Amino acid sequence: MSEFLKFAFEILSQVVYNLVAWLAAFLKLFITGWVDYFNIFITYFMTLDIVGKVLSVLLMVLLIAIPLVIVVILIRHLILRHQLKADQVDNAVLYKEIGRLNKQVLSLMDEKNRILALKVNAMGGTERIPYMGASALTDDVLPTVGNVTGKGAAANVVVSGSGAETGKGAAVVPGNVTVVGGDGSLAAAAASAALGETAAAAVEAVENAKAKAEEDEKKKVIRFPKLALVDARYAAFQYPAYNNEISLEDFAEGYRLFAASQLHLYYTPEIIRRFIAGMASSKLLILEGISGTGKTSLPYSISRYMGNPATLVSVQPSFRDRTELLGYFNEFSKRFNETEFLRALYEAGYRPDPTLIVLDEMNLARIEYYFAEMLSVLEMPSKEEWVLDLVPTAWAGDPKLMEGGKIHVSDTTWFIGTANNDDSTFTITDKVYDRAMPIELNERADAFECGLHAPCYITAEYLQELFVRAREEHPVSDEMMEKMARLDSYLSTRFKLSFGNRIMKQLYDFIPVYVACGGTELGGMDYIIARKVLKKFESMNVSFVRDEITGLMNYMDKTFGKNGMPDSMAYLERIQNLY
């Protein structure tokens, strides 16, 4: 116990010492220290030049002004608090006095009402107006209709006539008019009924006029001016002659020659095959790679080749929701703020040829935020369910292809996103990757000479027919599916990875079209495994993947043949070197 007392004494004595030291320092700073300040000033003042003297005087004035300002502020604050407190007290007294006076007035009115009620009853009248009187109030409460007359009493009106003096009766119409009268009471009642009917008719007429004015306004206002221009353009649009006889291989080679001869863009046949096969397997394609490899030029040039130039939408870091892509309705102007994305989406309903909408630098913002609704819509099994709600109701002047404020996402539309992987971008999540077909562009093709090649106008319906025909003519072989099943089992056992239903569907759509464009079955399988399956290694444990990658590479060589999966091997080596 003695040790604790010693501890308590020392710590409390230190606290007291610090407090006293602080108070002494405070007093010296603002009160006792001025003697030292002036001594220093006098010591140096005579040795300074004219500029130094002026500055020294200004400095002393500043030092004097600071505590004075602090004192003035404190005094003003105390005065203000005192005034506010006094005002509050005065207001409370005033409110109480007003409440007392109001109570007295209402007491007198109550007494008057009782006398009047006795006179009316003596003359054969009916019950008086409901009245609570001054008893409903306290001294500091201001009167209102509700706390004086009671429930529903505000809707009653008193109409008095000469009959009240003669004592021949009165008529009361609750909620409308109270007629106090004698000989003219029936006439007053009839007038009251007529007045009620007239008022009801007037209210109805006003409501009808208002509704008609709103309807007229809706007919005059064009909520979607850009979409209205699209309607006007396609009212007399001349569609080109479509080449619906070309094969996929000729289509791919024709595009390569068209891009080289007319746009001076050069792509390898492999990249073109992957792009066309990607269109067959998903409505969303993601073009990845380093800058300058032609990620944006690829969809734009192929859309030019098909006769329907792509719409380019530059994604901004501020994109947070669907309004960034689709726009929003302005309640003040009664117009919809349309975007180029919305215009292209609507125009696709008129176009029989494929429509490409390019989301440039799509991962500058989180794709799951601004593109979430579109991802959900594209997952719907029925194309009839591919609809987007723009406005709650339809107006007379809305675009022709809109139904009930909804716009239909055409099956002829593909969304192409370009993505860079650097510090300024967000990581593309598995949710987006699983629904999309990624295509990597890291190398530019060599330039070559060729003759001028014309574009190939083709309808989206025929292009999709070519995709179906490719699946019939080049189905994935049983042997390849058996190897795929063995690889799936290996990945599931060693890495806890498995092919989902979505990846398997994309595999069945991708490989046949890839083969129809001039590729091989094994090459298509290699690309799907590298970009859709092994991609998931990037989100796994580093040391675990590093230790198991060598065994996986040996297993794939054994299953698919030595050097049979170059893309997958290159990807695994990159992951291994990275870790």
C-alpha cells in the first residue's frame, strides 16, 4: 500500500507542477512578459536603420494587438451570450402573455356562444357549432382552428338571416353550410345545395382542363430529339445490296485485305479469326493489350467493312451508373438527355447489318457499376426480354420503336470494350470476364501490299446463320472433349478450378467458327483454355500456383501433345516468371 501512495503522490505532484508551470507561462506570455519585450525593443531600436526601426515598431504593434483582439473577442462573446439568454427569457414571457390574452378572448367567445345557443334553441333551431373553447388552450399556446373548434368544425360555415331574430327556425348542413334563419331557411338550404353542386362541377371542370392541358403538352414536347432524328432518317433510308452468300473464311480474309488497302491497318489472320469467333460466342468482347496495337481500330475497321461504322463511346473515370451510358430524363425541360450510346442502341433496331458499339478504355471506371444492367439484360435467355426502361410512361411524341417507355436491345448489336492494364485503370473482375470473350493484342502485324479491296455488306441475320452453319459443319470432336474433361478433372483436383456452364457454352460456339475462319480445332481450344480458364490463376495463392504450374505444363503436353498448346504454355510461363 505504501508503494501505491508513493506512486500516487509522485504522479499527482507532477500534474500540479505542470499545471502551475502552464499558468505561470500563460501569465508571463500575456502579462508579466511585456517588461522583457520592451527591454529587448529598446536595446535593439537604437542600433537599427530606418527600415529596421519601422519593422520593429510594426512587430511590437502586432504583439500588442494580438492579446487585445483576443480579449475583445471574448468580451463580445460573453455579451452576445448574455443578450441571447435575455432574449430567450423575454420571448418566453411574451409568448405566455399572448397565450393568456388569447385564452381570455376565447373565454368571452365561449360565453357568447352559450348565450346564442340558448336563443337559437328557444326559437326552435338545431344544435350549435361544435366548440371546445378556451379550455383547449394553455396560457402559452397560440390558438388554431383545430384546437378551438374541434374535429371537422373547420368545414362548417354559418350563414345567418333575419329569421334568427324572429325565432322561426334554422337549418344546419354539416360539413358545408349552417343556415340560421326563419322564413327563408328552405330557400337558404336549396341555395346551399346548389352552391355545393356548382363548386363540385367547377372543381371537375378545372381537373378536366388541367388533364387536357397536360395531354396537349405531351403531344407537343419531343422528349427524345436525337431518336426522333433517327426515325426521320430511316423513314426513307436506302439499304445497300447485301452479300449474303460469302463464307466465313472469305469474310475474314476479305476484311484483312480491306483494312490493309483502304485503312492501312494490318492484322494477322489469327487475330481476325479470334475476333469473329468471339462475336459468335458472346455479345461482349474485351480487347486487351499494350497501347498502339490497334485495339480501337479493329472494331471500327471491321464495322466499316460491313457498311455500318461503329459508335465510339469514351468511358470516363466518373462513370458510376447506367445514366452515364443511357442518359436521364430532365423534369424541368421535359426532355431526355440522350447519349450517343442510346442513339446507337436505338438505331440498331432499324439496321439489318451488325451494329458495333465500342466502349473505349472501358476499365477507366468500374464496369460492374455503369454496365451492370446491360450485363444482366444480355444474360436473359429470350431475346424478347432484352429491354431497358428509360421512362415510366409513354407519350404521344415518343420514338416509333419505343414501347411503353422501353427500348429493345437488338440482337444485331455487339459491345466491344478496349482495356489497358496500368495504374490508371481498374481490374476487370471475373463477373465481367465470364460473360465476355477477351482477345489479346500485344503485337502489330507486318505491313503488306495488296490491291484495293471493296467492303462486304452483310446482314447480322446471315452472319449468325454462318455461325450456326459452322457449329453444324465443324462441331467440337469427341476426342477433344474427352481431353477437355481430363484437363477439367486435373484442374479441379490440383487447383480447385472447374469449367463453368458459361465457359463450356462459349467453347462450343467459339471453336467451330474459329475453324470455319481457317483455324484449327486445337488452336481454338488452346485460346479458350488460356484466356478463359488459366486467367483465374491471377486471383489464386501465389506460392501455391508457382509450385504446381510445372506439373500442369507437363500434363498439358502429355494430354494435347508436345507444343500443341502454345498460347496456354506462354501464359503459364508468364505467370510463373511473374511469381
